[in-house]
Amino acid sequence: MAAVADDVVARINRDELVRLTLDICNIDSPVGHERAVAERLEEWFRAEGFPVRRIGLLAERYNLLARLPGTARGRPSLMFNGHMDTFAPSHPNLVHLDPTRDEYHKAWVEGSLLVGDGVVNDKGPIAAFLIAAKAIKDSGHRLTGDVLLSAVVAETAYEPCDGPPGELVDSKELGARFLATHGGFADYVLVAEGTEFGVVWIEAGKFWFKVTLRSAQPAFYTPYMPERTTPEKSPNMIVAATVAIDAIERWAADYERRSILCSPGGEVRPKVLIGAIRSGEPTRPFLSPQLCHLYLDVRAVPGQNPLDLRDGIGAALAATGIDHEIELYLSRPGYEAKGVEPLVAAVTQAHRAVIGSDPVPVSGPTASMWRDSNVFAELGMPVVNYGPRSATHSFKRALTIDSLYQAACVYARTALTICG
């Protein structure tokens, strides 16, 4: 087995990996616009001799599932998963100072680095497991189990909120969930996401709440505004929102402190973000808004009841005396995958062979976000997250060429172990 693994890894071509990464990462694929990169990946699969099919609900947005067939009815099988979409739009918004920056939409080599958001999240790791699978196929060594290669849309999806049904045709259901419920099923799943080469099999859930603040006073015209008292008594709900935001922030700080969960699969540290606010009309700023909407992203440990979170936020707001309503408009629980031991052992063994040490324990954000691994865990598939992560992620989105090459080597060795 060691000789077979060494032979396969020797066939992983670093330059070919870099070329494929640059190729697909220079096809811009902001969420909602993944078709061009899907077409290029489908072309690659067919050229390299991998049977591939499109799995999707929409003609312009679909997942890909390719297969390296095994010899023993395909068991046990291992599916690699990554997402084709990137998070930054190519048009101005109120989140990014400059969403058109090259780093968000292109990729290039800069010394020892492969630079670009798509490289980091998540087309670079996709390229790594494709090149790993190609090395196995080209070696001529036949596996007993199937190796499945999946590339999905909508991991960073928008979600319907205030608009009527159909106004926004997007949701995470278009991606990994649609794949998994339409044939993308395996004995084991490895989601190729950035974990700093740690092995993670727990992820936080996320619940989104809309908080509506209301005033019973009129929408005053500026000259008729009453004398100011305290912000919470203001008829202007933008002003009152400052008090509500402070109450939510104090609740969030306490919630975050007491919600940490330590698990062998990773340390979950749930966080809370007030990510959007809507109130008033910029075309008519001479009227005091009677309504203000705050939109919250609340991360949570597996098993958390979102209604308890709603009640906690409500109690914090009740203390302000501001009339309010809280609505849960997105519920995506977190999960800790079960039955992962053989996969964890295989990844750990491969990691040791390639990197020369055990994978490091994972804590903080890496196990505290919502990833597609939650879909597979919910459906009962043993799943782990494993991949390289940018050491400079906060100010430069880049991976070292070495780390991406190491990932490809670990992926190949893991597949050989699991699939026999």
C-alpha cells in the first residue's frame, strides 16, 4: 500500500496544479454566476476521462458530480466536495469598500503564493482534489471503492428575506443539499475547505433574526420634531435603534462567553453579528421613520433551539422599553458528524505521511462557521472538513503553492486508504 501511495503522489504535478488553479480561479464566479466555471470544470472532467453529470435545479446554476469508478460495486466510497461560488459581487454594495478589487475576482502567482479569493475559498482546494484523483487514475492502480468529485454552487448563497417569493432565486438548497439528495451520496465525505490542515467534523449552526422596532408616534416632518429626551423615547426609530443595538450587543457578549463548546471535532465559539439595518428613505430624509429593521446572524452550537435565542434577544430588548417584534427568517442548525473515525484516521495518516506531524487541533472560527459539511452530517454521512488555509487571510487572500500541493497529496493518500 505504501508503494502504491508513493507512486500515486509522485504523479501529482505541482505545475499542473498551479495551471488548473489559475485557470478556474480566473473565471469569475460570484455567487449566482457559477455557470462559466462549471462549464470549464465539466470540460476538464471529460478531457481527463471522468464520467460527470450536472445536478441542479436551474439551467444556469448547477452542481457537478464526477466519478472515478471502483471495482467492488463502488464500496466504500469517498466523496470530495468543494464550492465554485465566491462571495464578493462584481458591483458596488454597502458591505465592501471596493468589491471590484482584482483579489476578489482574479488569481495570480506572487512569489510563493497563489493570490485570489477563489484560490482560498474554494476553487483552489477543488483543483487540489481533482489533480489528486487524476494522479490515481493515471497510475493505473484500481480502487475497490468509488471516488466521487463534487463541485457545488451556492455555498455563500443569498437567502430570501423581506421580498415576495421568487424575487430572489437563491438559497443554499441549490448547492450541496440538492447534490446530496439527487445522487451525491457516499460512505464518507471530505469537504475541502480551509482548516489550517486540521481535521474538523463539527460546525456551528446559524439562525437569522429580523428585529422590527416601532414607534406609535407620527412620522414627524423635521420642523415639527419634538424636543429631544432620551434615545429610547425618540419617535425616530433610527435614533431608538442605537439603544436597541446596545442591548443586543450586551446580550451577544454574554451569549458568546457562555456558549463555547469543546469537542474532539473542533472548538465551536458562536458569534453574533448585526449585519444589516433598514429604515427611512434617503430620498425623503425630512421624515422621522416609525420603523427600523435590524438583521442578525446568530451562530450556535449543534442542538441549539433558535426559539431560545429569540427569547434571549427579546428579553434584552424588552428592558429598553422599545416596542419591537422578532422574527426568525433563516434556520440552519449545526451538526457534529457521526461515524467519522475511519475517515479521521485516514486523513491523519495521510497528513503525517505528507507533512510529517499530526494535524493540529482546531478552535475558533474554523469550527464556528456554517459549511456544507452540515448538509452531509444532517443526512447521516460521516464528513470532515480538511484543507489549507491562508495565513494572511485577513489582509491578503492567498495560499502558498506548497500548501495546495500538500493538500493534493493528502487527498490522494486519503482516497487510497478509504477506497482500498
